[in-house]
Amino acid sequence: MIGFLIGLLCGAGELFLLTRLIKAVSAGNSLQTLALVFGKIVLFAAAMVAVALLFQRQLLWCGVGASSVLVIGAVIINVIQQKNGKGER
């Protein structure tokens, strides 16, 4: 289950970068947007390559962990923002 834990950490990092990326795109800051996109790609690649090299059988669980944090985190963020009057309805 080490792959799943690495996936959870990767997903949490990607969710953090995604929220910053949305703010950068909304503000029209192109340099920060490019840096955040690059950071997301590097984070995802680093997690997947590390698991692929060290824990080959855990690669699927790494992907499951990363995607589950992204989906659940996005839903939670949207629900919180709806309560504050900012989220999608």
C-alpha cells in the first residue's frame, strides 16, 4: 500500500497546485501559470516514476490514490465555496 500512500501525497500536492493554478489563470498571470503547470507535471511524473521503479506492482494504486484525492478534494472545495457564495451551483 506504499504506492497508494505516495499517490495520496501526490494528489494532495496536485490539488494544492491546481487551486493556485486556477487563481493564476483567473488573474491573467501567464508566467505563474506556466510555472504551476510545469510543477504539476513534474510532481505527477516524479511520483509515478518513483513508484514504477521501486514498487512496480503498486503503480495502479498510486494512480488511484492521486485521482481520489483530486476528485474528493475538488468536491469538498466546491461545497465549501458554495456555502460562501463563490462555488458552482
